[in-house]
Amino acid sequence: MSALSGQVRSYLPPKAEAESMAELRGDCARIDVSWTTPHVAKPLPTTPFSLTAPAVEVPARGAALVAGLAEFGD
């Protein structure tokens, strides 16, 4: 047992009372007006076509190799 074990105290702050919703709204209303969020443009609507992956070019040798594999070929 440590010599300090009887002398160590933990500090717990007193439990704060919960604010009412009215108090919370009042606090929010008093926040500095310079604390604004930046304007974010809304995303443009998308179509299924615009969500497709870009085209991938496969060299002929690579395509022939994959086609020759039993699990991918005819």
C-alpha cells in the first residue's frame, strides 16, 4: 500500500442543475451574431447516369488474359 493512498482525494465538480428549454433558447438567442455558419450551396440534383463509374480502358493483352481464364471466359 502506498504512503500517499490515504492522502489522495479525487475532485468531482458539483452536479450542475439542468437548464430548462426556455433558458437554453434564451442562451442561444444571445450568442454573438458573428458566429454564423458559412453559406453552403445545395448540391445539384443527380441522375442515375451521372452516378456511373468512369470508363476504364483495359489493354488488349490484359483483356485476352482475363478472357482466357476459365472462370471469366466462355
